[in-house]
Amino acid sequence: MHIGVIGTGYVGLVTGACFAEFGVFVTCVDKDTKKIKSLKQGKIPFYEPGLEELVQRNIKEGRLTFTTDIAEAVRSSLVLFISVGTPPRGDGSADLSYIEEVAKEIAVNMKEYKVIVTKSTVPVGTGDRLRKIVSRHLNEKVDFDIVSNPEFLREGSAIEDFMRPNRVVIGADSQQAVAIMKDLYKPLYLIETPFVITNIETSELIKYASNSFLATKISFINEISNLCDKVGADVHMVAKGMGLDQRIGPKFLHPGPGYGGSCLPKDTKALLKMAEEHNVELGIIYAAVRANERQRESMAKKIKDAIGRLKGKTIAILGLSFKPNTDDIRDAPSIYIIRRLLKEGAKIRAYDPVFKSRELLLNSIKLSGEGSALSTSSSKLIKFCKDPYEAAEGAHALVIMTEWNQFRNLELERLKKLLSEPFFFDLRNIYVPQKLKKLGYKYFCVGRNLSNSYLQYYETKGFNE
Ligand code: UDX
């Protein structure tokens, strides 16, 4: 089978490369000529573990090609995936103009039956809108079907999530379209991946509801961690005790500075907007969004309350991306917290293992609200460092923002000598509090209060005492 994938961002490129790996012939389309040129050379414009090798291998084996010519992709493909951006508008609603533009371009080039698939996260009802747009712009009277096939890829593990998904969701209203999609996903069918075959609206909503529930879980444990700090409970053991209940599950119960990225923040707000338009109250999701905003503010306050006056102080920030194994800083808590620290007159020494674009960081800080007061001269207050130790040089505090593995074995004595004051803010609870305190650090984390080492979690099956 031959498919076209329109849009070569995280979703499109991973979808195209993984289908090619399944043996499908894939034409990836993007209107960005520079991006297509570098993709043709097997160069990926963002960091995603394993993706570069996957793309290069499939280009070499002739199953993956790149073009700016959408007509070519439409002509040669039976299934066309739309995976262009649906960026949030100011009011939180999703901007569908890119999706609709692509639908028009597909329609004018269609000369025979096609299956048009929305892979991007799209508001409920988009499938219906696309059907109308395609019908209106057809040059020839041809049949087509619209399908919703949302992705559940996590940045940093996108290939794994595509190759071994928990489920494949397909929304369609024609048997023929379902049969074609099942044929396309046969390799997953053969490893008994569950398929949820439903109507388009349900499929579109499953995506938003899933991401919003994940966001709610994170905000839930973040709020519990704040209570733990007050009552002397340990949030990791609370999460452990909760997560062993199979109805709750252990995942997405790690406290931190709040969720970021290009999905959870965007999708929760878009779902709230959809609900508002249909006059439906989604109070739980609204509360999760507000709790997330409070969480990053409370992290900035934790730093300020501990250090006191921040003016003129230097803060070392380890980790800028919104999570490990990605270079994506979109809506990352680090942006908000750096902006707050700059606003208090602090200086920043930042290190991230893969994110290197100082300009993008400054623009993100400026774009995010009061950061606009960040004049170009004050941007000199942010120094990019080559490793955690350079970042710590002369800093009054060290803040772990993102739980990169390389931050889990820092040379703590060396760091302490480099810092001008021993403040250590472990916002991802990477370290054991007692260990840092024994080394003389003024250690702060999120909701951890276990001081007696005998209090542990035991797997009773292996329990031999
Ligand atoms: C998410 C969904 O997981 C994925 O299914 C969807 O397709 C896209 O959005 P992603 O945004 O890449 O994926 O990252 P994810 O791993 O979900 O983490 C999102 C944010 O939540 C990160 O900032 C992460 O640090 C934070 N997080 C995650 C927590 O704070 N605690 C947790 O327990 C889990």
C-alpha cells in the first residue's frame, strides 16, 4: 500500500517513518522546502531518540520519500494522513486553518477514491467539517471517506509508542474505510494490539479525554504533594500506595513543577473551549489546568522563600525541556520559572543536554507574559553553560527542572564547592533528601518527608523478613 503523510512535524514524521518500517510506501509532504531538503538527506530538524536512524534506513530502502508537491502524494496514495499543526489560539481553541488548507489541496488533486485521515489532534466535529470542505473543492466527482486516527505518541518515546501502542483508535463511518485502515495497521493487528473502532466524533474525543485525564492525574498528585509538605507525609509513598490499586495505576503520579509540552496544556484548554461552546461544565479539567498554573508558581515561590531576596543572586537551572529525551521547551515549566526569577532580578546559568537555542529560549520567555519586560540587555542575564558544573559556578542555588538521567549521578561534593551557597532545589525528586542534607546542602524537593530508612515498600512475594 502507498500512503501520503501531510506535515512532517513530530507526529507526521514518526507516523511516516514507522509505517515505512512496516513495509508501507510513504510519501511525506511539507510546504517547508528547507525542511524537505534536509529530510531528503535523512536529517531530522528536532531531537527524537531513534528517529534519525529509522528515517535514514527507510529512505535507503526506498519506502520513504519527501516532497513539497502535495499533488504527487495525492495521486500515488490510497490513504492520506493529515498531520499538520492545530496550534492554540489566544482563547484556547484550536486553529484549524492549516488542516482545512490541506483538505482543500487534497480535494482539488483527487481523481479517485481516497481515505483522508486526521492524525493531528482535532476538536470534536472536525471530521464533519473536513467532509464538507473536501466535497466543496473536488474537481472530479469521486468518492472518499474521512477517518479519525488520533496519535498517542509521547515525545522522547514516540517510536516505541507507535510500534507498541496500548491501542489504535479509528473513527470512521464506512466499512470500506475501516477495512483499509485495519489492512494498513496489520502489523499491529498481528501483535494483538487492541483496536477501538468507533465513529469519528468518539475517536476525536478519546484523544482529548485521554490527555485531559493524564493532565488531571498529574495535577492531582502535585496538589497532594503540596499537602504532604504541610502534614509530613511522603508523596512518593502516597503515590506508591495509590498506584498499587489497579483501578488507579502507578503511572502519571510523579509530582513536579507541573506538566508542559505541546500537548497536555494545549489539549486541556481546547477541550475546555469545546465544552464552553456546547455549554457543558468540565469543572475537573478546569481545576487541573488551574492547579498546573499554581504548581509552577509555587515552585518559584519555594525558591524565593528559601533564598530570600533574589535580586543580584545567580540561579543555576538544570534542564530546560518540558521532559527528558526531547529538545522541546514549548510550555515547559522552566520558561515560567526562569521568567519569574528574572523578574525578581536574579541571573540565570542554564544547562540542558540537548536544547541549545538561546534565541528560542529568550523568545519563549518574552512571549510568555511579563517576560516581555525582558529587554535585550537583560537577556545577558541568561548564560548557557556546557555542563551542570559550569552552571553551578558561583551560583547561589541549583534547580533541577527536568529529570534527565545524567542529572541522577551528579558529583555532589564537587557541585557544592562550585556553588556560592548550598541551595539545592530538586523539583523532580531525583535525590534522597537525607543524602543531600548529610552533605550540607539546604535541600528542597516536592512533597518528600520520609526520614526513617526502615520505612520502605516491600513486594510481599519477595518479602523474606
Ligand atoms: C502527552 C501524552 O502522554 C501523549 O499520549 C500524547 O500523544 C501527547 O501528549 P507528551 O506531552 O510528549 O505526551 O509528554 P508526557 O510524557 O505525557 O509528559 C507531559 C508532561 O507531564 C511533562 O511535562 C512531564 O514532565 C509531566 N509529567 C508526566 C509529570 O509531571 N508527572 C508525571 O507523572 C508524568
